Amino acid sequence: MSDENAVRPAQQQEPPGLTAPMDPQPDHGEHSYTGHGLLTGRRALVTGGDSGIGRAVAIAFAREGADVAISYLPEEDEDAQETARWVREAGRTCVLVPGDLRDEQTARGAVRTAVDGLGGLDLLVNNAGFQMARRDSLADVTTDDLDRVMKTNLYALFWVTQEALEHLGEGSSIVNCTSIQAYQPSQSLVDYASTKAAINNITVNLAAELGERGIRVNAVAPGPIWTPLQPATQPPEKVEVFGQDTPLGRAGEPAEVAHAFVFLASSTTGSYVSGTVLGVTGGKPVF
């Protein structure tokens, strides 16, 4: 990846955002990711799997030999269909699971739909997330904002994981998506950053609890990654300089994050890794 992607034109969408209007288009590994059989025969559920990091993970998992179910909001169906196309082109099954995970029954039902469609479950990626950065003060955080962020980022993670644990067994893996915001919180993202710090703790707690069952639990902490969430939640002027404050001087691409999820999910590469947060941040520290 070169610095030519460091500057992006000002642009804005309404949440949750779609991939097609983005300029430039994100790289999800469609033409670059090569699998090595690290997840052969595994069955994975990726929440928020329609676009961004979720799409990149779904493509990578498929090319590593996994069948994949992706959950997503109904209004993101256009993106979900494109992700499914890439998974199926890799010769793997893709189960589409539309629904809003902020509803408990929908969240739990998403797991059951994935299990029914895949014939079981071995891997869970809790990637679905939401942020809202268009405010200047804590006073600007409305109750509706708080509900949307907390229920998407935390409640859904609890419900999905609880349901998934009915199906995960020895050798299974859970990988949560946290953020550099857990370590270097932005003033405008106080609610979002707090959920990501909580996910770090949940990851460690679950790793301690599930180790005796042979289930590993880890997390990936991305830095600024070019996904639809950015133009959908950031002011246009912030999009223009997005990621330039990292030591590497640019935003990352979803494809650059997917490798970390594969490493942690695989019982080959990550067999003795649990309770860990792996940073993919462009040089920002995660400690």
C-alpha cells in the first residue's frame, strides 16, 4: 500500500453507509488475498460482514477454506450480496443473515440461522459496530446515539456470543473487533471508545472462562481503516485527512486487517494465542 491513498476527497453518506459511493474504493483483498488452507472445513459467522473489515474477513476466511455466514442490516443488502459473490467465487458457502442485532431475538436468531445454514459453527467474529463522530461535546451525545452505539457494539456482542457458545466446541475461536480508540480515545467518540475499551476487557474475561473448553478468544484493534463507516459518520473535512495522523501517514485498507483475523482464528497459526489484542493501527501503540 502506498501513500497515494493518504488524501481522499471530501465526501459524506448517511449511516450506515455503502461501499459503491466511496472514493476511492476500499481494498478488501478481492484481487490480492491468497489463501493457504488455514481454515479448511471451518464454519464462521462474521457480524457486520457486508462491507469494510467484515467483507475483507469474509473473503479471507473463504479463501482459507471456511464457509461463512454474514450478518448485516437489511439496508446494507447491496453490499452483502457483493460479499457473498466473492465468498462463493472462492468455492465456499455463504449464508446471508439480514437483521438489526440491537434486538436481542434478532441477534440470537442470527446465530441460529448461521448454524442451520452452515451445519454448525466453529468461528465467531464479532465485528459489527457503530460510531457517530459529528459532535463536539459530551452534551451532544443523545440517548438515541448512546442506545445505538451501546446496543450495536456491546449488547449484540453479548447476545451473539452467548448463543454461539451453545455450538462452539474445543478448537473453536472467537475474534472480537475492538479499536485503537480503546487506547487513544478521540474526544468526539466518547461513547464509541468506551465500548471498545469494554470489548478489550470482555475478550480477556472470556479467554479466561473458555480456555478450559479449548475455545480461544482474542481481539483485533484496527486503527483508522477506510470503510463506509467513515464517510457515513465523519464530517467531510475529517474524511480528507483521515488516517494522516498515524506514524505511517495514511489510513489502512480492510484487506490489511483481515490477515490478523485469520492468524487469530486459525488453530494452526494462533493455537497458543488467547486473551490477546492484536493492533493493526499504522503505528499507533496498543498498550
